[in-house]
Amino acid sequence: MISKCKWVAEQTCQAAKTGKVTIRSGHTIPVWMAFRCLYCGEYFSQAAAEEHFGETRAEYKSSDECGLIKECENIAVYDLGKSEIR
């Protein structure tokens, strides 16, 4: 089995070169569909990420007591809707 450090390095290199990443299941997915852990750096599918992080996306969103997630989503939607190119 490949070491975690080497696996993450290979994923990072592949993502930078091709815009796609091979996850542990052997599937290759676009980077924009992958979830990357900020701590270990590994890329995951949604199902594997939920297992790695310990909660589903729905559980994470429902735990947003201060409204920060909703505020970030509103900013992201606003930024995508801008017609100007800077």
C-alpha cells in the first residue's frame, strides 16, 4: 500500500496537471467535484468525504448556528452573477 504522503503528493500533481484526480476507489473525477481535506490534503468523492469528515453535507449545513455557511453561499452566488470581468 502506498503511503499517505506519497498518495497526496501524486493526487496534487495529477490535479495540477490534468484538472482531474484519482481517488482511493480508483475512479478519476474532475477536481471541482472532489472534496479536499484541509488537514491531510487528500481528495475524496462526496461519499468518502462524508465518511472522512464524520458528517454529511446536510448535517454540516444544519449545524450552521450563526448563519456563516448561508452568508458564504450568498456571496458565492453574487460573485458568479457579476457580469463584469475584472
